[in-house]
Amino acid sequence: MLSRSHELLAARNLHPGNIMRSSATLSCSCREVCGLVTDAAPNTVNRVVCYCDDCQAFLHKLDRADLLDDQGGTDVVQLAPASVSFVRGTERIVGLRLTPRGVYRWYASCCRMPLGNTLGPAIPFVGVLARAFEGETQTPDQLFGHPIGRIFGRHAVGHPPEGSTRLNPWLLARAVRMVVGWRLRGKTWPHPFFDRTRRAPNFPLTTLSAEEREALRPLCGPNPSLHRRR
Ligand SMILES: [Zn+2]
Ligand SMILES: [Zn+2]
């Protein structure tokens, strides 16, 4: 009979999150910008589809609405900042904020592919598009499992996906637990987008004017009145 510790070890090894725990690569669409993620596994991240109008507006602003799903959803993997690093093409990284106090949305200037959403170092997480992990030897599903939730469905185009319009306490608690854990375990630094000493962004940043932000609303759900040519 196995000892208790052996049983525990066996149980842990059987957990899909540990079997697949590994490093992963991420890149922009044209592969000018490449990065690495350590400790990539379903139980070390939050993968959710966000239908909020800010995420939609951002992709419309970049002319990358092709990255939204049919209902305007953005499939995002939230990771610990210290687990993400860029190894190539960093000179291409630029940031955009939809409002002066909004989320920092970093993207690759070459192909306008989003590279990571952050709220700044005080709330340590980086939300990377699942699509950035598509590669010859890996898929986002293999690395992180399927999305575990859908949020802000009131902005979804068409009928909101099941369970996406209500606050999901389980999902929220999981996200908070993960971010607090990363903070306590020192996973904020090194941050891929912020300088530790200055607590300031590492890359050039622009902020939309109120008019520019408003101009994007008709493109977004729940009832887009404008359709941008692809
Ligand atoms: Zn969003
Ligand atoms: Zn690119």
C-alpha cells in the first residue's frame, strides 16, 4: 500500500494542471514580438471571455476586430506579471488607455496585436489574449484549458451567453484569490510592462480623448450601429 505522501504526490501528479505545467511562448500575429510564460497551467491562471465594451472598443480602435468572437468577446488569460517576459521585438511594444484612469492596454505596433492588459503594478495581473498562445507546438486549450467563465455579457453582441450577465461570485473570488496570491508571493516583479524603481510604464503610452473614446461606442455591443469594413 502506498504511503500517505505517495498518495498525495500521485494525486497531485494526476491533476491536469500539474501534468501540463510548463513554459509557453506567446507572440503577436506577425511574430515580430515574442514572449515567454513560465508556469503555464490551468490552475495558475484565469482564462475568461470578456464581452465588456472597453475590450471591444480597444480591438476596434486597433482595427483588429477579427480577434473578437462572433459576440464581441475577447478570450483572455490572466497571468502573474512575473511569469510573463518579452524576449524579442520589445521596441514594438506600445500602450493605449481608453480613458486617463483606464486599463493599460499594451499591443504590438507591427500588426496591432494586443499583448497584455494591466491595471498597474498595485494590482498585479496581466491579461493576455488566448490567441497569442496559438503556435505550431502549443494551443491555448492545451496550456490553460478552456475558458472558465464569461463576463460582462450585457455588452455581448446578440443574445448574451449563458451566465455572462450576472456577477459570478465563484469566478470573482477565484480571480481575487489569484491576484492576492501573486502579490503576496512576490509575483509582481519583474513586471513585463512596468519599471520597478520608477513604478512607471516601460513603453510609450497614449490615451484617447473623450471624443475618440465615444466614437468607438457605435461599433460595440450590445447593438452595434456601425460595422467597420474588414
Ligand atoms: Zn473587457
Ligand atoms: Zn506583430
